Amino acid sequence: MRRRILALLCFAVLGSAFAVGEDVRNDRRDRREDRRDFRHDRFDRRQDRRDINRDRRDIRRDLRNGNYRDIRRDKRDLRGDRRDLRHDRHDIRHDRRDRRADRHNFHHRRRG
């Protein structure tokens, strides 16, 4: 009976050690994916800003030339780019919050 209890206790201790190790690996993977997503969002934000600047230039050029149909198209494109930029800002803010929480959980889990 003692051996069974001792064996069950050993399995429980070993199982929890493996579970903690797996949690640490999953946390590292999650943090790595969050960093990749953050970099992608920042790159996308830069692209949206470039698109906005290009659309503004096109609108000014079309105004000079009197191409009102092109102006409507460029303004519609400009609204879409601004919407994308707002979405990217929101996503970056969310990613920062998530990274901060993951960092906190990771360091807490490693200590105790």
C-alpha cells in the first residue's frame, strides 16, 4: 500500500513538473507570435500612412487638373486607408497590452 501511495505521489510530482515546463514553452511561443504580430501591424501602419500621403498628392493633382471623377475615387480610397490606419492603431494597442500581460505571467510562472 505504501508503495502505491509513493508511486502515485511521484507521478503527481513528475506530471506537474512536465505541465509547468509545457506552460513555459507555450508562453514563450505566445510571446514570440505576439512580437511577430506587433511587427506586422507596425509595418502595415507605415504602409497605410504612405498610401494616405499618396492619395493626398493625387487629390491635389486632380484638383489642379479638374479631374473630379478621380478626386471622388481618391477620396474614397483615402477614407479606406484612414479606416485601416485606425484599425491598425487599435490592434497595436491591444498587442501591447497582451504583450505586457504575457510578460507578467511568464515571469510570475518562472519564479514560483
